[in-house]
Amino acid sequence: MKYMLLMYANGSETPKYSQQEYQAVAQTWNAFITETKAAGVWLGNNGLAPTTDATTVRVREGKQLIVDGPFAETHEQLGGYFLLDCKDLDEAIGWAAKIPSASYGSIEIRPLNVWSQA
């Protein structure tokens, strides 16, 4: 089953790394990605630009309303995702716990809908 692991964190609470610390953290992220690929569950991943670069679109009564910034004010912002193909939710939870940002943010696990085609 395919799961989207959504990574959330409060931008004001994310660690501020020195250059050396950043290199060590980057190695941790690379090791996680390598592990998911070796296990055959990795389908894709990416990070997102900050919410200050976001644009929100709403359509009401046929008219577009375009707003700079996120849809809603929240403390935690979506920062990126992993798309994994796991045998079940327990396996997805195991992978989510290994994502480095789980130590200062949260990981939301959502199964992808399987739409039947008529």
C-alpha cells in the first residue's frame, strides 16, 4: 500500500545547525533515503519551500481569490514528504519514526486513496 509521510515542523523550533552539524544531519537524511531505497519502499520524496513562498488559491462563486502565503495560520508547517510503498501501516510507522525531522517535528502518515476506474 502506498503511504504519504508528511513532515511538519514549527519553523521557529527547528534546529539551527553549524556548518559541521548541517553536514552530519545531511548524512543522516541521505542514509535514511538510501535505506528506504534498499528496502524497495521508496517511491519519491521532496522538501518544500517555506510558507512565505506559498500561494493559496480559492474559487468562490466562480471567482478566483489568490493570496500570498499558506491557507491557514498554524504553528507547524508542511515541510516535505516521502512517498513509500509499505506492506501495512505498521511498516509505514516504522519508517516515519526513522525520519530525522521526527525528533523535532511530527510525521503524518496518510494512505493514498485507490480510486476504482469504471
